[in-house]
Amino acid sequence: MLNKFLFLVIFINIAVSGFSQTREELEYQRNQLKKEINETEKLLNANKSKTKENLLQWRLINNKVSLQNRVIENVNKDLRILDNNIYSIQRDINRYDRLLDTLKDEYAKSMVYAYKNRSSYDVLNFIFSADNFNDAIKRIAYLKSYRNYREMQGQNILRTQELRRKRIEDLGGAKVKKRSTLNEQSKEMSALEKQQQEKDRILAELKKQGKQLNTQMAAKQRQMKKVSNAITAAIKKAQDDARKEQLAKAAEAERKRKEEKKLAEKNATASTTSATATTKPEVTKEVKSVNKPENVLLNTAEAVALNASFEKNRGALPWPVDNGYVLMHYGNNKLPSGGDLVITCTTIATNIGSPVKAVFDGEVISVVANDEQPFVIVQHGKYFTTYTNLSNISVSKGQQIKRGQVIGRVAANYDGEGAIDFYMNTDKGFVDAESWMKRK
């Protein structure tokens, strides 16, 4: 019986501590989500004060509604944990009630038996009726054990009552927490409703601007196509230049080999004796294998090292701007009109004039400053990063730059808001730059 008590107490403590840890984790996640909501709200308010409804506002309110839904989901998980906790506590209380009934019944029976055999004459009669001395000693030990058993029964009842009392207190605390969490759920639901109304309002305003937005998106697509073509051309030129350099090195190596061969033949002819004058010296033809690089862009040790270092930093590269919000992701993006816009870059909204920094060491292979959307292309081995919609470009073609070096400033986009398009490529095509950046 005592072992059952110990097991029950240990099980309950483990269960309660498990629920507590889970609720703490949920509360931490909820606080983090609320911080993100507050930051998004600040961006929304700042954007409202500058201009009319635009694509950035729509993205921000969508993100805010999504975060709010996650907060509500978090609260619902918390409520489910509390419900499970309350159910578990109530089940323990019911178990204690049944256990107390059993213990009290057994204790009552032992007390009745003790009452019936309460006189000293009965005890002595029980002892002296033994057949021998050893039997008498056993009967004395039995009476002592029975007395201890009755005392243990009483202690078990008191201990069980104390455990039941604590679980009743736990039940009251859990119900208070549930009421508080239900109030929080109600507040978060009200906040979600207001945010959804704001989202619908912004969407309605944007739909009124449908023609203007379509014009802007069409212009953006044309500009992205132009930049994509420029990136492709720059990569092709880099490959062509690398091939020319490789061919030039091979030609120079071949020229030196021929000169060395001719010099060797001349020395061999001069050192021949008159006895072997009629015999031509045998010249061994050297065949040198040319080790071609796996990628034409990695034709030097420096390029190979830079490329390897860039690849090791996947998932740890800095963002090109210190503070910003992803306005459009690589791939398919839903528009307020319900249509889709597929892009090969990451559009980052930030303050006009913010510094744009190189995400890694490399060489500037293209600078287009006098254009509708100025841009800079930087090569990192077989990888390329492109920064578009810049002002005050501070680097030049052929320049070696370092990670974090400022290459220009953020210019205004079609909405009059600060934004840049950030591309990442290999010589094979475009890749999702966000998967290479640090998580914000």
C-alpha cells in the first residue's frame, strides 16, 4: 500500500511539472509573437503617415493577421493543456476519495477488532494460550505488528487527506489560470477581428487602385526582366573572360614548352661526338596533361577558396540592409488583385537612403548607375549577388570589396517607398537568396 502511495505522488509531480514546462514554452512563444506584431504595427503606422495604401501596407497587415492567428492558436494550445491538467487533477482527487474510503473502511474494521479485544485479560489470555514459549514470542510480535499496522493506517489516511487537499488547491489554481487564459483568448479574438477589418479596408482601397497597381507591376516585371538579362550577360561575360584567360595561360604554357624542347635539342646536338655524328639524338616527347577546372569560373586558387568560403556561409550571410521587411519573396507572390507575380529576387522594403552592404567578399563585375533602376553585380567564385534600385553607388567595376562594405543607398520604388531587389545566382541560374541569409 505504501509503495502505491509513493508511485502516485511521483506520477502526479512529474505530470504537473511537465504541464508547467509546456505552458512556459507557450508563454515564451506568445511573447515573441506579440513582439513581432508590435514591430509590424510600428511599420504599418510609419507607412500610413507617409502615403496612401500601398503594397507594403497590404503585406504588413497580412503578416500581422497571420501572427495574430498564431497567437490565438498558441492560446488555444494553452487552454487545452489547462483542460488536460484540470481533468488530471480531478481524476487524482477522485482516486484519493476512493482510496480514503478503502483506508477508512479498513481502519474502522481494525478499530472494531481492537475494541472487541481491548481488555488486558484478552491479550494475556491470547499470549498464555500458546503451546510453547516460541509460539508465545510470536504472538507477542504479532500483537506489536498489529498495533503498528493500525498506526500506519491512521498515518496513511492523514497523508492521503493532505495529498487530496493539495490537489484541490491545484485544481483551484488551474481554474483561475483557465479563466485568465479565456479572457486573454477573448481579447486576442477581438484584436484579430479589428485587424481583419483593417486588412479588408486596405484590400478594398488597393482594388480601387487596380489600374495603377497593374501598371506598376507591369513596369516592375519589365525592369526585373531587364536586370535579369543584364545579370545573365554579366555572368556570360565573366565566363568568357575566364575561358580567354584559361586559353591564354594554356597558350603561354605551350609556348614555354616548345622553347624548352628546342633548347634541349640544341644542347643535345652540340654535345654529340664525331663518332656518333651520323646518329640523330633521340628526343623524348613530353606529354603534359592539362587539369581543367570543374567550373570555368574557378580557374584560380583564389577563386576556389572564395567560392568554398561563400558556400560554407550558407544560412549565415548578412542581409544587404540592416533593417528591412521582405515585401516580396523569391518565387510566386499573391497580389491584392488575386493574381500572381513570379519573381527571381527578394524585394526588401526599408527606409530611403539606408546603406546597402555587400553580403560577402567579392569582385564588382558590373555597375549600371545611369538607369531607371541602378544596380551592382558582385562575383563570389561561381556565385553572384545583385543589388538593384540603388542611389549614390560607391563602388566601381573591377573593384575588390569586402563583406559589409557599403555599395550604395536605397532608392524609392514605384510607390515612393524605399526598397531594393536582391538577386542571387550561380552560373546555372537564379537561387532563393533568403535561404542563404541569417534568420531574422
